[in-house]
Amino acid sequence: MTRVQCTFAIGLLTALLAAPAWTELLPVQTHGNVSYVSGGVGDEEMTALKSMQKSYNLHLLFVDRDGHYLSGTQVAVKNARGETVLDARSNGPYFYANLPTGRYSVSASNDGRTQTRLLQVGTKGGKQTTFRW
């Protein structure tokens, strides 16, 4: 290995080791057969979420009337039969879930107030919606 190749390899290895471990920063969680991730507090989490967004087909954002991000929102998702397929608390303003294709009732509760949306989730792209209190 030449000196240039060795320097390149060391630089590449250093960059890989220094890269944030997204799964440690924002661990993917599951509820039944639904995987989800939430967060978005700080620049590192925002970068991590942007890199993970394409892996999820439901994208939720929680904000107040002034557009300030909210954390700690309770999320409940029911399928067309009324069965709860996901019940979790968001660790930040962004909440991504990977659901089977179908129609869902998505409820978000923050500070004692609940909003519900009926959504169709597909396999391509992602269904995005914002809950504003």
C-alpha cells in the first residue's frame, strides 16, 4: 500500500468512526409489527431523522400555534378495524412510523388535548401531517 493510499484509508476510517451512530442517538422502537422513531431535539437529532425519513411511510410533526416544536406527544394509531397498531410517546417534535399500507386513525395528545386525523398510508413516499395546538 502506498503512502497516499494509507493516508486515504486512515482518513476514511477516522471519518467512519467519528460519524454519529444514529441508532444510538435515535433508537428505532417497535410496537407489534410497527417500527417507529421520534426526536428532533437539536441539530444532531434533526440530521439523523432526515437521513432516516425515507425508511418510514408516516411522518408526523407536533407544534404549538406559534410554530414552536413540542415534545412528549402521545401518539395512537388504529387500523381500519379499530385495532391499535401503535401507542407511543414522542421524544421530540418529529415522529416517524412504518405502517402496512392502509387507512388509519392517527390521534395525537399533548397537554390534555387530543386531535385525530384519518390518513391513507401507502408504500411509496411518506404521508406527512402536522398536529398544531
